[in-house]
Amino acid sequence: MARAALERARELGAEHADFRCERIREQVIRLRDGQLDGVNESSEAGISLRVVHEGTWGFAAGVVQTPAAAARLAEQAVQVARVSRPVNTEPVVLAPEPSYGERQWVSAYEIDPFDVPDAEKIELLTRWSRRLLDADGVDHVDATLHAVKENKFYADTNGTVTTQQRVRVHPHLEAVSIDAEGVHGTPGAFESMRTLAPPAGRGWEYLVGGAAGEGAWDWDRELAELPDLLAQKLAAPSVEPGTYDLVIDPSNLWLTIHESVGHATELDRALGYEAAYAGTSFATLDQLGSLRYGSAAMNVTGDRVVTHGLATVGFDDEGVQAQRWDIVKDGVLVGYQLDRRIAQLKGLHGGRSNGCAFADSPGHVPIQRMANVSLQAAPDGPTTEELIGRVKRGLYIVGDKSWSIDMQRYNFQFTGQRAYLIVDGRLAGQVRDFAYQATTTDFWGALEAVGGPGTYVLGGAFNCGKGQPGQVAPVSHGCPSALFRGVRILNTVQEAGR
């Protein structure tokens, strides 16, 4: 199919063509209060061809997988380019990339979750749910397992041919406690708390351990602690608004990185090409090398290579080999996320893409997507406890929850699963109804210290949205615990006028 499509594209005068054949399998298992609520499984398969013809993009996709159908896609893609040519004001030229020949790559996992019987998955989620429901004060429990297996074949006119397979899983449980009698306030008030295990580029071993008993999250510890933590949250006082020093756990900070750094440093967004879906960026190209993004403690990298990363691949959807590069160095903006067209257009990264093209299905054209964007730990940095010990009056924030950020990725506020008051270097119980608010540069400028490697955790999400029509991509964000000075804390109940 690839040969037929690429040869036909060449015959029709295409300067470049790339072919994809994909199969994406997805499963979501949901339980409500220990009872099965649903098992949804889907599989998507198809082929697509993208061309550059007379400096203009063309694209076509289909589900019939034969050489003849692939050749017809080439004809359709070239026709799209011909129709689009009169309105194209910027000829498409792709940054050069070596030919890699035939290559294979498989993500780092041990047990394919789709090889595990559904009954076994449901039994484990049921057991975990019952464990939480049997605890005092837990009234409801939702449990979910989301698994994806992605197979992708790619070939282009440059001679690169890749076959890749990625597996990722996201198990999580959320417990709810209801104050039916109003012991801690309004009758019927409730609080919830979710497990902190991040989604990961792992397999079933993330839930149960692999052959050597390794690779699993510490579910036993987290499920044992969750009911008491939830009870503390329900009984906690409402936060006093004001200015606080913050120690932010990686389980919360990854999302702030995603929204205020990850999206802001996608160069298509910074150039204004991506504006219809969640805006552009304040970190414009004219500020490269000069924008003081944060303090000198801020060092952020992009990568498509970290083990178990959700955006980790061997090669992207333009045949570019996965890499690692600097985005913010010593607090200064020094790099962006690039695909081949943008890299060539602006001459960045040595005129080479850093591998950020991705399409979430065979029916979608590849667009510039986020890499694993991560805040680096200090090699000899402090522990989380040592960071807390530096704070006289502050909050320690754990777990992600709701968030809001403007279209420029500049003004934001974030909440969390839980927050602890810090008094004279010690935790002094939970508070609730909190959100931290800042501008991106003020917030990262307030970064005083990052923790050491022992505090570093790779967080992330399956569902980063971008593009029109919309596409969804998985992405990870690693970070250590971090200390921020003088950040504004809102009381969300007061802000809502209640």
C-alpha cells in the first residue's frame, strides 16, 4: 500500500509524500460503588496520505486497505493540494531529515493490557472499590481503567519506513464523602478525593507488578491512606485568602507546566497559526533568547524519548527521530516545539524539526503536538520535607483538580486534590476551597527552589486537545517538588459569592 501510494504521488509531481497505516485499540472499564458500570472498547483502522504538491498541503484518508485504494488516496491528496494552491500564501517547505531506512520501535511495557481478560481487570477494580467503600466515611467510589494500544506504520518519499507500537494505561479511583448531617457545615455538603497515580506509558504491570514484581504504583499504600485523607478534607476549614509561600507536589505541578509552559511554547501557537482552539501564546518568537520566563531555578526540557512517557515515540508522524532539547534554560526562553514545516520556515533548532508532529487517528492530518515537557530537578536538590521546612506560612498542594487559563497562556488559577497549611516549617492540617492565581511569568519568577531527583515524578494526561477538527494526544510532564514565594491564594467559595 505504501509503495502504491508513494509512487502514484511521485508520478503526479508531489515534492513530498508520507503514508500512514494505523490501528488504534482503546478500552475504558468503569465501576460505580463496586458494581460494573460499563466496558467500552473500540478499534479504529485506516490509511492516509499527505503530500506537498507545488508548495501546498494535500491530504486524503480512507478505511479500505488495498494498494489500489492507497493509490487513489494519492490522487485525491494531490487534487486537494491543487484546489488549495490559489489561496496558499506561504509555500510549504519541510526541514531536512535523514532517511532512516526500515526501523521498528516498541514502547516500554511488560504486559499488554489487551491480553488480560476483562474479568481479571474488573475483579481488581471491584476489590479496590470495596476496600474504599468498607472504610468509615466513604459513601461512593468511582473506579476507571483506560487503556490504549496504538500501532502505526509510516513510510515517506525520503526512504524512512517505521513500524511502531505504543501502550498506555490510566487507572484511577475517586472516593466521595457526604456530610449528610451537616457536622462540618451545610447538611449534604460533600468532598471528593482521587488517587494520584498518573497515567503512564506502561502495561498491566502498572496495576499488579511485572514478572519481577516491579513496575507497579504503590496502590496498597494509596488506597490505605485515602479514606483518612478524605475525612480530613471534609472537616478542614476554608482557606484564608492572601499571599502564601507554596510547596507544590509533582502530582499538581505537572498540570501547571502543561498549561503555562507546554502549550505556550508550541511554536505554531506562538506564531498565531493555532488560534481557534484555546488561543495563541504570550511567548512570541521575537522574545526567544530574551524572555525571562522564570527564575534561574527553572530549567524545562522537551522530549519524545523519556521511558514510560505518554508522548514518547521512536519517530514522529513526519519521520523525524525522537529527541530531547531545552525550552527554558536558567529561566530564559531558549526553544520551542517544532514540526518540519515550522522548523524550516523559521530556521530554528538548527533548521531541523524536534519531532513534534502527531495525528491521533489515520483519518486526521498530522499537526504540531506537545512533547513531554518537563521541569528538571536539581541534582543535589532538597527533599519535599526540606522544602516545607523553609516555609514560615504557606501551603503544600497535592494532586490536580480544576484549572483555568486565558487564551494567551498567561493569566491562570489552579486548584488541587488537597492542600495543607504550613506553619513554621511544619504541616498543620488540611484546608479547602483554595486556588492559586498568578500570571505565568510572575509564578515561575517566584520559583525559589526545585527538589532533588528523589522528588521527581512523571505526570501527564491522555487527553490534550488541539486543532480544528479537534485532535487528542497523550503527553507526560515530569517535575520535582518545588518552592514558590509569595503567590496569591483565593478562597473559591468567596470568589463564587457564596
